[in-house]
Amino acid sequence: MRIARAQEMREAEGRAQQAGIPTLVLMETAGAAIARQALQFRAEGGCLVLVGPGQNGGDGLCAARHLLACGMRPTVWLIADPEALRGDARTQHEILRAAQGVHWLLASDTPDGTFDVAIDALFGISLRGELSADALRAAQYLAAHALPVVAADLPSGVRADTGEIAGTAVRASVTVALGAMKPGHVFLPGRAYAGEVVVEPLGLLPRWLQDLPLSLVDRMPPATRPGASAPKQAYGRALLVAGSSRYPGAAWLAARAALRGGAGLAVLASVADVLMHPAALPEVILVALGQDSDGRIDPSAVTQELAQDAQSVAIGPGLGAIEDLAGWRRAIIALARPLVLDADGLRPFAGAPEKLAGRQAPTVITPHIGEARHLLGREVPDSPTERLLAAEELARRSGAVALLKGQPTFVATPDGRVGLIDQGGPELAAGGTGDVLTGLIAAQLAQGVPARAAAERAALAHARAGQKLRERSPRGHLASEVADLAAAALGEEA
């Protein structure tokens, strides 16, 4: 599902107009969709329609007419000078003025009556600055009377491109996203004001939206699967180079997740202290590697020969504070296998992610916000818009698929495409869940799934597994439980 910034949405509507669809037709479609949502709240009262000065106000006026046609009594509260209405909004105003059964209020008025529902058609994506005094008073009226609210495109006060709040905002029960979802529907804090988001496509053809770089990943990306009778080798061998004397558990969590993620074989290459750990899984193949004096893997042991039978490699979980950065960098770049790089495996590329671009096979990097800062060599504010920009920059500079963990999670590709996963919750902040995600990605790569789809499939399964865990109990979650539940989540194609 594509996500459009405000200007991108205007351009898509412009393409529709060039193809012969008048903007008034788009407004009619929008108004009918908004009215349908408002009718769900119908009881004995009427509907209060807040109308702003732009085309969003025209959507509200159109919705009021559809409600009138369905027998609902609309009260139109004009939070704008009716003489200032232009274009299609003015046309809708003139049509509705000629009808009977509509109660009209001006901005200075105060509604007096009983309402089942309100329609917020003040600003949508056109908000500039903060709410005007009249719009603020209208928003406060809605809050004070606890009315169910259907928002036209966006709750007024939520900025379309960032989800930021312009001082205050309307809290909607339902938001009808017109044409496509906007960042404000999924970025906090705007997401918390939108309520249920219903997308009305407006009849826009997919090709008019195909240039949008941002999309919501809410369905499992497809992956080809071997036949039911295929041997385990057909599902790929995932090699995990992970763990140290201090952090043995990270390696085993990644290996567990690789198996749960569907890899036919999982090979854990690590130091002796890890391989003898009591968390050992009998299903995992073990390879002992040389170690330094502090119980960490010697990068000289990570060779193409080690990886020659693997279809994917994961490096990073639990490696510890590696010191031979140059050695690790050479080893990582030389591996001619699809690779997922996480945690300590990212350290050799701090400040220089472009050095990863020299790899000859697909790469997925999975930093959290702190690791992203180290990779980019600059501060990255922890806001959705800044994190999105950071993911795009990481992918562009590294030539890798960059999965930036957080809420939401972004999966960016070097060509500028970004998938957004807004599922999952605080249970994914538990220790070890990042190692689980690494193993899940390695499993997808081992099965031949392309890097972007592998990252998106793993991230969505990871989030859904967390949700399943939260449904069982509100706290006390273990990363190993996320790994176990991810297997079922990967089977959910919807």
C-alpha cells in the first residue's frame, strides 16, 4: 500500500486530471466515502460537519449532501468565509445551499443540538502553521462533547508529511485517507489521533501512484517455496558467524530464529565457549572458530571457504566489542554470499557505510537508531521523519538494503524505495529480539528470497510474533518465544 506525501498526492491527482477525470469527480468520490463512514454512527441525532477554507472543506460539503440524501440531518459549521471558497469547494457550497434541510452555522456560532457524529473537514493535507483561532475553538468543541469524529483525509492539526501536531489536533474515531495513506497516518504522534484508517482510492490507477517511494508493508511479501517433498537442502543453508565468551546467547537466538524462519540447515560458527553453551540446539550444525585472548572470534577465520556451502551468511550477534576492525571489514567484503549484518558486525563500517558497496552479493544491514548514528557519523534525531531520512541515506551510501529498527521500522533500498512496518510493540525491545530478526532474515536469504523482500518478510513476521506474544501475556516476554512464534507468522500471507 503506497504512502503519499502531500505534494506527491497533489501530483497523483494531477495525473488523474490529465487523464480526463475532473477534480470535481474526485471530490464526489471522496465525499461519498466520508458520508458512508459517518452513517455508521447514525442514531437519532444529526451530523455536525466542520468545513474549512480549502478543498478539504469541499469534501465535507459534498459529504453533507450525501448524508442529506440518506435522510440524515447535517449541520454545516463553516469555519471559513463562504465568500473565500474557491473552485470545487465553492461549487459544492452552491449546490448544498440550494438544498433544503441543512442547518448552517458561521465560525462565530456555537452548535446547539444533538449530534451522532461529526465530520472534520477543516484542513486535511493543506494545513499551514497551527490551527486558526476559529478552527481551534471547533476542535475544542469536538473534544468537549466527546463526539465520534470522521476525519476527511487527516485529523485537523496533524501534519501530513511528518505526523507532528500543530499545537493541538482533532482526535478522530475514523479517518478516511483519500487517494492513499499519508505519513501522518502512520507516524507518531499523528497515528494516535487518526483512529481507524480507511483508505478511499478515489479511482486513482496504480500507475499514477507507482512513483511513490514509500509504502506500507502490511501483507507478507511473496516468496517462492520448494515443493512439499523437497529435501532440506532446497530450503538453504544459513551460516551464522556470531557469539563470544561474553555473549553466547545472542548466537543461539540467531540460530534458533534461522531454523524457525525456514532455513533447511543452520550452521553456527563461533568460539568454543559459545558452542558448549547450555542453550545449544541439537538441530544446529556447529563449526569451531579460532578466538582472540578475550574470547572473541578471530576475523581471519571468516573466509570464503567457511561460507562456500552456505546460501546466506549472518554476522554480528554477540561478537562483542571487536578490535580488529580492518580485518573484519576485509572478511565481510570478501564473502560472496547474501549477507545480513547486525550489531557488532556493523562496527567496522562506522562513519563509512559506503565501504560495504564493494560487496559482490546482496547485503542487508539492520541497525537500531544508535548504530545508525555511528554508521552515518552524525546525529540522527529519534523522530519518524529523521529516521526515514537516515534509512534512505544508509541504503544509498552502502548499496545495501537498510532495515532501521524502531517504531515504525523502515526497509530502504539503494534505489530510493522504502517499506514501512508499523506493527509490533514494546515486547520487541526485550534483549535478544534483534538477534532473532537477524536469524529470520538469514533464513529468508538462504531460501533465495531477494534482499528487500527478505528484510520485509522477516520484519513483518518479527512484529506479528511479538503481537502474538503480547496477546498471551502483557509482560515477561522472551526473545526465544518471538523466534518460535515467527514460524507461524511467516505462514500468514495476508
